[in-house]
Amino acid sequence: MRVWRRFWAAPSLLFILASSTAGATLTPGRLLITTDQSATPANTLYEYTTTGTKTQTFNVPFPTSPRDNYVRDIAVDTDGNVEIFNGTFAPYLTTFTPSTGSFTHHPGDFSVVNNVSYGGVAIYGKYVFVSDEVTANSSNAGIVRFDAANNYATTRFKSGTEYERVSIGANGLLYAIQGGEFLGLSGVDVFDPQMMNLIRSVPLAADSRAVAVDPTGDMFVASWDGKIYHYNATGSLLKTRDLGFGNIDDIDISPSGQLVIGGRFGDVILTDTSLSSQTSFKASGTPVFVAFTSPVPEPTSAALLTVASLILAQRSGRGARARDGFMRKGMQSRGNHGSERV
């Protein structure tokens, strides 16, 4: 039985709603997958083995009725808690704590257009980032950062710039895929997640929906055309793999360099950073957002020194911006209701 309670969290005065279920433990080395209303049950967080066996099921609640669309992206912190982008036009950041089985819902001024692949969440230390776009519910856009050490108080960055997705690379940087109305190409903005300085902007040569980054800064980009594109840190294309599945919408990287990819039609594909081979299975429901149960460790002090040098280079004018002109083809809904667009 779920028990609902409400309280006010000082000093931010943001209310937090919580519910609980039986306690659980995530198994290291497995996968987490969220699915939409088409799953049975709907709006669900699943644990799977990498060979496609479903091992645990967690129904993700929503604190108001009716529900605001479906659960989207997920990320796991170093304590094993799962942060969930829960909704679309009026979403919550929902924290699932497996050890207690509780779901805690954090409100914030963020939303995304009703596209099957949008709505990103990323974790760096005590910070949780979500992507934000202009919708009928809110004219604001940018990146919203929740501070888990301060009652999930929020701060907005890059106000006025729309972002579809966010992720933290294994190099310790924040990657944000640019959003909006596009005509073919997209780009990714790269930030220092602590100071939120823009380090560089990198154009991408495909209809990119999500990005995973290895410790060297190489980017593995999931594209709507069913391919994975491997770029170096500055955007030179190194390799492409055609997965054989259309409408790819998510990607995540493990500490060992394994990649998991999710698709609009329930496809889950596994490969690694060599992109030399792959396996796949079908998950319950569509579309699917994916993550590993074992988060990529935060970068070492040496990697942080590299980040610092990149920031200094950007400040001295050696960093580059190439954001203007990045455009993407696609349709999406910005209203409160209506059919989902791709």
C-alpha cells in the first residue's frame, strides 16, 4: 500500500511529495529501463539483465491526477538512487530510493515538448540536471539544476536556450543536446557542471537524440536514423555503426565501456565503444529510456585538472562556439494535450 504525505522543505519552500513501496536492491551490472503508457503496467521502471531477462518491476507514481504524460529519462547516482524525468509539460524530478522503496517528487519550472525522445536527466555529485524547453506551460528554457544537498533547490542556467537532453560524461563534463525547431542538423553544448561555464559547442552531423561520453571525451551519439556515431571530443567523426533498428532515442555508457541503446519501439541494443558487434532484445512497452544500474564513477583528480584547463582555454578565447545554424528536422507538440510527435 502506498502512503502519501506532504511537507514543506525549508529554505526553498518547494513542496515535496513522497510515496513508498517495498524495499528493493538494484543489481550491479544490470540495466534500468523506463517505458510509457503502452507498457503493462504503464509508466514503469524495470531492471533487466543484459541478456534481456526482466528481474524487477517498479511502478513509478505521479503526485497529481491526472498524470502528466509518461516517465522519460533516468540516471543512477553513486548511492544507487534513481533520478527520473517524470512527465512532459508539468513534470517532476522523481527520486527512487531502492533501499526503502520510496519515490520522492521534486517540483521545478521545467518541461519538454511532447516528443518520444526528449526529457533528459543527468547526475554529477550532489547535482541533478534536467533539460528544459518552451512549452504551453512555460516560456522558460535552459538547463535546470537541482541541488540534492539543499532540499533539491533549483537554479536555471543558459536561460532562453532550449535543450532536448542532458547527460554527464565519464570525463566529468555535462553534455546538452540543443533543442527547438530544426531542419536537419543539431549540436551539443559542453559545460563544466560545477560552475556551468560553457566549454565548447560541437556540431553533430545527424538527427541526434542522446549522447554518452567516455573518459577521454569521445562522444557516442544515438541518432533517430538508427545509427551510432562515434566522434572525438572536438566533433571529428571517427566511426559509424548502423544498428539495424530505426528511431533510436537513448544511450548510456557503463564503467567498463559497454553501451546500451534504447529505441522508440522497445528495442534495447548492447555494444561497446569499439562498435564492432552488438546484441539486442525487446523490452516491455515503448519507447524506452535506458541506464546501467552501476553509474560511471566521478572523474579522478587528473581528469578534473583536464576540465580546468579546458575552462581556462575557453576563457582565454581558445575555446570555440559553433552553435548558430545547428538545425534539426522533426515535429513535436508544445501544447498541454495532443498526440505525441517524433
